[in-house]
Amino acid sequence: MGHMFLLSTSSSCTLIWFIFLNCLFSSSDGLTEDIVPLKNPGGASSDCEEMLISFAVASGNFTYCTIRNARPITLCKKCVKTYLTVRQIYKDIS
């Protein structure tokens, strides 16, 4: 019975590593351009709310990029576009 547990754990670890490496080296950068509209309690969506949603999505994309490319040179090369997007949306809101 103890052997069965070890095989199951080993298989689980192999599967987790496979999924991790597949995500790490996938062709997609994992970023999203889609903005999911949120509704006000009254049902209408305001311009301010749409800007805040855009900022939230852009900030999330930048955060994801910085975590994924957490080496200084790589971060500077690969996250410029997402940083500039966050900065522009922030300027638009301010």
C-alpha cells in the first residue's frame, strides 16, 4: 500500500512539472486584452468604471510580466509594452 502512494505521488509530481513547463514555455505570453465589463448595481456601466477596469487589466498584465521575467535584463526587454500601457491608462485616469 505504501508503494502505491509513492507511485501516485510520483505521477502527480510528474504531471505538475509537465503542466508547469508547458505553461512556462508556451507560445502565448498569457496576457489578456479582453476587458470583462462589470455592471453597476443600477445596470449601467460608467466611463470611469471602464477606465478603472482597463487599468486593472493592464496592471495585472504588467504584474504577470514582471513575475514571469523576474531577471533585470529580461524584465526590461519583455515588459516595456505592458509598463507603457499601464502608465498611459494611469495618465488618462488622472
